[in-house]
Amino acid sequence: MNNKRRQVKDRPGLPATGFRGRTRTIVIYLFLAAISLVVFGQTIRYDFVNFDDDLYVYNAPAIQAGLTAQGIALAFTSQHARNWHPLATLSHMLDCQLYGLKPGGHHATNVILHIIAVLLLFRVLRQMTGAVWKSAIVAALFAVHPLHVESVAWVSERKDVLSAVFFFLMLGAYVRYARAPSMTRYLLVAVLFAAGLMSKPMLVSVPAILLFLDYWPLRRFEQPSSTTRKTKIVNSGNQPCTRQRLFLEKIPLFVLAGGSCVATFVLQKRATGAIPPLPFLWRVQNAFVSYMIYVWKTLWPTHLAVFYPHPNNTLPIWVVILAMMLLLAITVSAIVFRNKRPYVFTGWFWYLVMLIPVIGLVQVGEQGHADRYTYLPHIGLFLLAVWFAADVAAVRESRSRFATATAVVIILGLASAAFIQASYWRNSETLWTHALDVTSDNDFAHNNLGYLCVDQGELDKAIAHFEAALEIRSRKLDPHYAVGSAFVQMNLADALARKGQPDEALVHYEEAIRLQPNYADAYYNRGNVLFTKGRIDEAMADWEKTLQIQPNDADAHTCIGNAFLRQSSPKEAIAHYEKAMALAPGDPHSRNNIAWVLATSSDASIRDGVKAVELAQEAVQLSRGRDSKFIRTLAAAYAESSRFPEAIAAAQQAITIAAMQGNTGLANTLRKEIALYRGHISLREMEPRN
């Protein structure tokens, strides 16, 4: 009798009706929203981090421009951060439209989308199973599990929370279609699935997930029962037809998933800096172990980090074999007991299959595994655990009360751990420092901390972090790591150059180029160091090489223009400045440089005061009047146009800004130039001071 009651109870049911049922549902919705907000509301006070947030938001001009016709077209026709997820891209554009580059608004959007996803998950589970409290517990676990912090607290992972919203909307539409099939309802499922794929391609496994849901809780593999033995035999004979129909109806969805796979694969292969894969055996071993790592961290979510280095070939063989045996044992058990406990079958295969695109068989990046990859696959484990615990607790009433209390304690404990984990996302320093604390040999964390120290002017700390990263990477000899090692070598070279050690910097630039012969940034930066050492021809050769690799590099044209000025070739310099201006119309430097040459050249045939004033004014406007060097150029242009009172006023304004910025050298130079302007003498100098 107990089994019979349980089976009826697990069938899809109608939501509870009546005042008490509605009140209970509203209370659950409020509770789920509240615990999500308590855990993640803190992030609205947090900064962007220096891990992909630059690519996704604050160093992406097309995103910063907000929602424009051109931006919308680009979102659908080009890659963004080496991926094609146009709806996620549009959401970042909308955030910039609404909040600019204030990170709090971007974080708030992630939190809101996560809360919506949590509520939709509860709703769709309730629709599929009719089990209100079990659905609520699964949704609560999804809301506050510490492994999900990365997906919510990281602005760049907008694609996770956005794709989750579309995924759960699609599941709701699929439930309605399963109960009353129609072409309109199927089209809605397909449209929402396509929207999910355009938010994050990881949803490619969803058609298979729908088949598991067809088995349980929707039970679409079963034929309607009948009271006569004859009818039952007929229905049993029709079951293969039912299965065939269920598979066939998923074909359009598999086609959509296949198209998304192809687009993602092609874009990632074409992306600049795409890296060769690790040996296949290493990837397979890590995939088996990662499956069990995620299970373990689901049960005991400690020592979580934003980046876990790949183990390469260091995994002990017994660990790999144990992981394989555990996976096989659980999988076989799920199949064997699929009739008695169908939720184990659906839950386990939900987890297993949904992780396949990101388990590491197709290697993207240098990580061994990542917390964010569990965001949606986790639901399968939660379903399995909650329904199994409910079955065990249903045997005795005392166990039921204990199970309820245990569920509350677990949810509160996870929420507390997630709250602490979210606090590490306050800024880049706390994020990477924590990663170093809880992982070992994390060269990625050292590199990003070094990059942060450079931005903060702490060059000695930066150099120490870069050297630590290179020491770790010296043990990673596979070609997969060559691109990343070249990047760290260049970062160290940049820090040494800024510290005034150009010879040491050149050694590391050369090593970066050896590791990555087509590394445009390394050539460009090495050219800058050579230029400061007076090795003009070598610098120009490096910048020409940069343009061979990246023909649309405006900065390289600007540098070549500066080199031509140093060689007293102003006409050639202007030609390159004009190319730079055409390639980067929003960059004020090229305008400033041309204006400087037109205003100060010793060659009267080149000077043009009127045009110099026009270009200098544009440069000042583009820089919002905050750059004293551009205002200095404007003063020189006014002087060339014989507008000496305006030249004096502009120079005085530049002195004020330079003094506020602590640039006393420029301020003193400007005072000398004001003396010339007061004597109605124009400035004559060949090289701009950028």
C-alpha cells in the first residue's frame, strides 16, 4: 500500500487550490526570493573583477555604447568574448544603457535574474510533480548553494542566470505541451529553447533532458492504464511507438542544439588566442574525476575558488579508477531501479548529461573544473536527493519530522556558506587572494593579482606575482600552455618596463614572442620599450609586425607616426596619424598628434593653425577636458592662429589640471610657453608629448 501511494503521489498533479493552497504558495515564493536576496544582495556594492569583466563590459566599446541599432546587429552577427550568445550580449548593453559602468547595477541584474530563475524552478517542478514542499526544497537548494555563487556574483556569468530563466520558461511551456500537445505550444518550446541557446550554448543537452523528464515525472513513456488484460497487452505493444514519437518530436530541438554547437566551436577556433587542446587522455581522466568532485562539493562545499588549475597528467591512477567505478555504479543503479525510483534515473542522468558540454572533453581555457558549470546540472542531484530523502522519511512519521528539520538546517547552512563565498567577490584583490589561499600552484591567480598590482602602481608586488606564475608554468610543458605563458611573460615585461628596467623587460618580451610568434601585443609593447631606448628603426619594425598581425591596430599607426616625427618626417607622421584616426574615431590621441604637428612644425608648408584648432578642440572634447596635454596642444594651435589671449587661457587651464594630477614637469613647461604667447610668439617643436 505504501508503494502504491507513493507512485500515485509522484505522478504529475494539479497545483493546490483554495485559499490555503494559494497562501502557502505565496509564502514559499516570498521565502525563496528572500533567501536569495539575503545571500546575493551584498553584491550590488561590489566592483567588477579583472577576469573577463573587461571583455564583457568595461573594456568593450560596443557594450558601453548601450542599446544601439549597430550594437544589436553586432550582437547577432559577431562573437563576444570568443562566444556567440547574443541575448546575453544585449543584456550587458541594456545594463550599460541603464547604469553606465556603475557595477552595482550590473550585479543587481544578475541577482534579479537569479531570483526569477529560482521562482520559475519551483513553479515548474510543482507543475510537473504536484509535490509542493519537495519542489520548494529543490528550489531553495538551487537558490543558495555555494557552488552557484560564481554564476550570480560574477557579472560576466550573466549568461548563466539568463539562460536559466529561458530554460525554466521552456520547461513550463513543455509541461503544457506534454499535457495537451499542439503546434503552437511546441513552437513556444522551440522559441524559448532557442532563446536559451542564444544566452548560453551549454543548453545544447536540453533535448535529452526533456526525454528524461518524459520518463519521470511526466511519465510520457507509459500508456494509459486499462482495466482489462487484453487492453493492457495492446498498450504494451504500442510502447515502442510511443518512444519513437517522443524521440521524433525532439528532432527539431536537437537540430537547434547542433547549430549552436557548430557556431560555438567555429567561433572559439577562430578566436584570437585560441589555444590547442590538452592530450585527450588527460581530458578524459579529468572529466571522470570532475564528475565526482562536483558531487563531493555539492555535499561539502568548502575551499571554493574562481579558478582551479587543470591537473594535467598528475592525477593518481587510483583516483581516476575510483571515480570511474563510482560513476558506473551510480549509473547502473539508476538504470536498474528506474521503475521503483524513477526520480533517481531522471535526476542522475540530468546531472550526467547536462555537464557533458563543459566537463572538459572539449577543453576551453586552462581550468580543471569550475563551480559555475554546476548551476543547472545541479538540479538533477537536488531532485534525486530530495525525492529519495522524502521516500525514506515517509516510512515513519518521526523520520518525516526529522527530515523536515534536517532540510531547514541544510538550507540555512548552505545559505550561510554561500553568503561568505559571495563576500570574496567584493573586488579582484579579495577574489584572487582567496583563490591562492584555497588552491595550490595557482599560476592563474598569481597572474591576475600581478595585473591588479600593476594597475595600482605596486610594481614590486606585481613582479613577484608574475615571477611566481612563471615558476609554476615552467612545469607545464604541453603546447596548450604556450599562449598563457606568453601572456604572463609579457605582463612581467610590462611591469619591468614601467619600473625602469627596459633591458630586463626586453628579455621577457622576446620569450613571449618565442612562445607565441604572432603575439601582436608583445611586438607592440616591445616596440614602445625600444623607442624609449632610442632604437627607432627596431621599434618601427616591431610596430610594422604588429600591423601585419592586426592590420586595424590604431595604436600601432600612432606609434609609427611618433617615430616618423622623431626622424623629422612630419608628412609621413601625419599620414599614419590619419590612419589611426580613421580606425579609432573615438580616440583623441590621433587628433591631438595631428593638431600638434600642424601647430608646431618648423616646416611652414605643413602648418595649418585653423585645422590644428579644430582637431585640438575635438581631442579636448573627446577627453572631456581632463587631459592637460591635449589642452596644451589646443593652446599651441591658438597661438599658431594668432589667437594669443585664448592660447594663454588654455595654457593656464592646462597648468591647473597638470598641478592637480601632480605633473609638475608639464606645469613648468607650460609656464615657459605662456611667456612665448605673451610675446606673441608661436611654439615650435617637432614631437607631441603624449
